[in-house]
Amino acid sequence: MPLVELVQTVTASSTAPGRKKGPIRQSDSAAVQRTINRRLADLERENYNEGVKIEVPKTEVARSSGKTPAVRRILASKKNLSNLFDEDETGAGEFYSAAVEPSRYPTRHLCSVCGYWGSITCIRCGARYCSLACEDTHRETRCLKVYA
Amino acid sequence: MPVAAQPRATLVLDNGAYTIKAGYATVEAPSIIPNCIARGRDRRVYIGDEFLTQCKDFSGVVFRRPFEKGHLTNWESEKAIWDRVLLNPEVGFNVSPDETALIVTEPVLHLPACSSNMDQIVFEEYGFSTYYRCTTSALVHENETGLLFGGSGRSDTTLVVDSGYSATTVIPIVADAVFYPAVRRLNVGGKLLRNFLKETISFRHYNMMDEIHIVNEIKDQSCFVTAQFAKDLETCKRLLPANNPLMLDYVLPRATASGFRQGHVRDVSLPPDPDDQVLTLGNERFSVPEILFSPSDIGIKQAGLPEAIMQAVSAVPDPDARGLLLGNVVLAGGNTKFPGFRERMSMELQALVPDDVTLRIGFPEDPITYGWQGGAQLGQQKSRLRSRQVTRKEYMEHGPNVCLRKFGKKSIKALE
């Protein structure tokens, strides 16, 4: 009987459905952070569909607007916030320096599937889940599929 | 140049990213008008209040807002909304700008260029008689805040927490002036909470990524702040839905024979209607507002609101002012209306405050209109307003920079 048993270097259940042979591809922390940032940017959106353009209806009042060149310039301006921040670096600096600092208390983690405590981290994408059932749901739906 | 007549009326506009609270200073309460242009599924466009009064089917509505991340950047849409609010007889204000004094709010950390755009539109496009621009927190400060603490009168030092649509800002006001170096902004607002709820519901139950307005109603009607997050999380995990008091059924809106039935919380005493589409909510109900207290739950690298308040207070150099600020904390903004918010806030903040400081938190009856109420108070005190405002004559003589200087910002070189 061999005393030294072959230790396999797989880091997850090799009976997981659909998994090819070899070690699991892991995301590095930069990729994980990019995913988090992209998701947070999505949460700041107004509409789900980015390309939605609602034309301002032309009314009686609108036709007589723009009494001075300054006002016409303001009304026609298509600048968005990033343009304005680029133009005014001091203002942008003041805006960003007023941001609340990170907490002194440790971060807690919640399961990305069901919302309970997420004690297990997905090796591939860094998301959290709480149990085998949630792991299966995560693998099938969101692992490396959204934003990857 | 004709002598400017004294303005006959004072109009107070609390111009928020979500709603405009508008009213003459003499009335009891403002009209609350959505600050957006909405387009329904039938491609019909609604401006401002038209959305609430005329739109029947809220499914699939998309919005265009003049505000972007808390800055008023798009005047093309804001002017369309202001034209309707100020001038349209349906809305009823029938403002004659050349005889009206205007009090308008802007966000705390507004870029000077954006502030100046508003100044120019107010005087050059509408032609108001006099004009005062300030932050909503300054108007909150104008209220008789002593009433919130069981007393009376006003203090010259208030810590205003404005938790609105774009973000939550903590604004220390010391000696009647906003102390800008200590203002702190937490990037969690009603918009983020709504989008997070939308994402969660779409993942766990039905795809509602397009249903912005409906999810907002679900958030308003079913979310609450828990005082015992860990315990409630266990309850939702362990108990079956039938035994779980925290779970709630929400009936989604649908078309019926007699028109549209709006979404509502299901009344459990009535038998269920088989035509209804029901959404069962569990821990989403309290983990969504929990983000205000623990933004790191979804990966935002900022502290929660109680800690943010302490960060803002610590940035005020004078120790006496710090004590006064913590003795006069006022919560404003729509997000403070979640059931359980007040208790949780008091509990967490009390734990962070030093022993020798008396913490007092004021909860106005209506956090959404409290800023406007302060504006109405100010509008009725003519002499106080007169010392702060800019008249049309001053603007014509000195240009837009006079507004920037008088209302506390650096002037813009290009406008000299």
C-alpha cells in the first residue's frame, strides 16, 4: 500500500457539472475590482437601457426661449458631468475630497444569490455565496458571465 | 432704466434631483412635482407633474433627468420642466417673474459653472425680480429646529443630514454658514437603493430591469430598516414563508377591465386573486435600506451614515462647535422615511458619540418638505432675505459673478 497518496491539485469538486480538466481559472484582484466597479456604475444609472433619448417636446414657451446669447449657449450645451469635471479641476477636486472615507469596521459579506451571510468566495470570480445550493445557482447564472 | 418695483410674491423652489418642492412662501405646504421628463411605453412624453396625473400605465416608463450624479447639468430639460411649473396655467402658479422674488436650492457640492448657469437662466431668461440661491440644508437650518427637540427657537449651529435621490450628504452649519471643508458625501441615495432592489428582484424573482417606477413603488411600500440585522437575516433563512413574519407579498400592477390597478402590498385577510402576479419579498425588504448603514455590503468603499456623520463632525476644527453640531442633528430627505430608520440611526449614532456630548437627533414630520418649509419661513422675513439676495439691477450692473460672490463661491474668470 503506497504511503504517499497522490494529492490532486484541483481546488474544487471535480464532480462539478460541466467542468473541464485542469485547475480552475482564477480572477486576480484587479479583475475582481473592475467587475465590482462596473456593477456599481450600473447601479448609478437612471434607465436600464443606456441609449434612451427622450426629446424635449417643443412647446409655445420653448419656441420663444433663449433670450440672450448666454442663455442660448447654456440651453444648447451638450456637456455632461465628466466634461464639466474636466473643465473645472478644483471643483472636481473639492467634490471628490468630500467623499466619505472607508469604514473603520471590518467589511461583512453577504451571499450574492440569496442574501444570507456569504462565507464562501467563488474562486473564479470573487463573488460570495453561502451554501452548495447557492454555489450551483451562482455557477449556472452569474459566474464570469456578467461583465466578464 | 426703470426702478425695480418691490416683488409682490416670494416663490420658494426646493429644486431636488427627484422632485421639485414648489410653492409661494405664504402657503402651508408645497406642491411636489417630479423633476423629470418621462416617456411611457406608448411613446407619449410627460413633463413634470404630467407624469403623475396623466400616466396610467407605469410599466416600461423611461426617464430623463436634468440632474447627473447630483449636479444640474442639463438645462434643456430643466427649463422645459420649470416652464411648466412656473408658467403653465394647469399647474397653477402663474408666476410673473418680474414681480416675484425667487428662492432656489442647489446641491451642496455644486460646480461653480453649474451654479452660474442657473443664475444666468434665472435673470436673463425668466427675469426674476430678486434671487437667492442656497443649499437645501441652509433652508432646513432656517426652520425653527428647536421644535424637533421638544423646545423652541433656532440654533445657529445645525448638522443637516440630507439623504435624497442622488446621494446622502452630511452638512455641518456653523454660525449660520455652511462649513464646506467638513461636508461629507456618501454615494448612496434613493436611486442606488432602487437599482439594487431592481437587480435583486430581477435575479431572484421576475425580470424587472425595465420597470424603474414600479420598483420604486415597491421600495417605498415594502422596505424597512431593521434594528437587528443578523437576527432578521436568520429568520428569513430558517423559517418557511408561511411562518415568517418578515416576508411580504407585493401585488404587481396590471390592467383590469376598469382601468389600471396600481401595485400594492397584498392584504392577507382577503382571498388571493388568481389573476394577480405576486412578488414575495424576504430579506430584500431590509437589506436594501441597510446599504445606507453599511455600504460595504455591496462593495462601496465608504462608511455607513452614522460613521459619516462622525467623520464630518471631526473635520470641524472648533471642539465647542462639534458638541453643538451633535446636539442639533436634523435628518431630512426621502430616504429617512423608511420605517425603522429613526430608531436605528439613534442607536448607532449614540454608540459613536463621545460620553461628554449630548446627542440630539431631530426628525421632522415630513422630511421631504422640511427644506421647503424653511424656505417659506425665510421668504416671509423680508429683511433677512433682502440682506442675502441679489436684485435684477445688481445683476445687470455687475454680471453673473455677483451671484457667485454673494452666494459664497469663487467667481468664474470667463464671466468677468
